[in-house]
Amino acid sequence: MRAIALVCTLNASAAPSSSHHLAEQVMAAFSRHDVPGEIVRIADHDVRPGIGVDLGDGDAWPVIREKVLAADILLIATPIWLGHPSSVCQRVLERLNAESSETDDQGRPHTYGKVAAVAVVGNEDGAHKVSADVFQGLNDVGFSLAPGAVTYWVGEAMHGTDYQDLDTTPDAVASTTEALAANAVHLARLLADHPYPAS
């Protein structure tokens, strides 16, 4: 079992990121279930806009895509911007949309049998709406969702605190993150042993 986190902050790695911080916590929770993995910050790579597995001309998505396809669990971590997932997250979903037409020898998208989860941060309410948007996109392209497939933190409305600046992780966030990891790993192991039927 392996996991991969795609962090959809707007900022490249030189900048601190609450989305990246929460993704690190989720990946640490996965590792406690013997599921290692890696984190990819999308803003560090030239991921082209569009729907296709390879848009050529230096497109970085094909390498990231191979990592996604090699993993059993995909975590999408996104901030909330204007009540929506980040534009980087939307681009990832658009690139994943190409998987709808990429199938195995039994007619199933390569994403069938893979589990997805979401991590959301923001300084306004809206984590449920954002996770619902991302859930629908992930499910549309073939990923399965376990119960409790989101962990999130949102600060008080019109407040300036960032998740990464908290002195300690709130208990509710920590317990939700642990439940996400346990359920996602459980479902991934079930699907590995019992694949979906041929399409």
C-alpha cells in the first residue's frame, strides 16, 4: 500500500502552507497504518490546463499521474478561496478527468480500486461545500470514498489565523484525521483484495 498527497496551495514550496501542513499530518496518520507515501505540491510543477493525460511541451502532469496511478490512496489537500477549492485543485480535477477514457483490459478506469480523501483549510466556513465539490469530481473519475473521507480546519470568520500557525493541533482535527486515515486504508485494502467487476 502507498499513498500520495497532491497539495493544491497557490504557493510554491518556498512559501509556508497550511494545506501542506495538514497534508503532512494526514500522511503521518497513513504511515501509522503502515502506508508510506509522498507529498507533491502542484504549484512546484508546470501542470498544464486542460483534459488529457499528457499535454506535451514540458507538461509535468504525466510524471505526477504515474505517481497517482502507482498509489492506492490519493489525498487532495486544498485551501478554500472565495468559498471554492483553489484553482490549482480545480486544475488537478480537470487533469484527472482524462482518466475517464483510460481503461484497463477489462474496461475499468485505472482509478477504479483506488481510494481518495480530502483535506481542507481556510479562514472562513465552507469546508463541507469544498469537500463536496472535490468528492464529486474524484468519484466521477473512478475513486472510491470511505466514510469520513475529509479532515479540515477553518478559522473564525474574518479572522487572520492560519492553521500552520496554531501552537497545537485541535483535538477535533487530530481525531478526524486519524479516522480518515484508518477508514481510507481499510477500504483500500478491501478493494485490493476484492476489485470492482469488469465494466
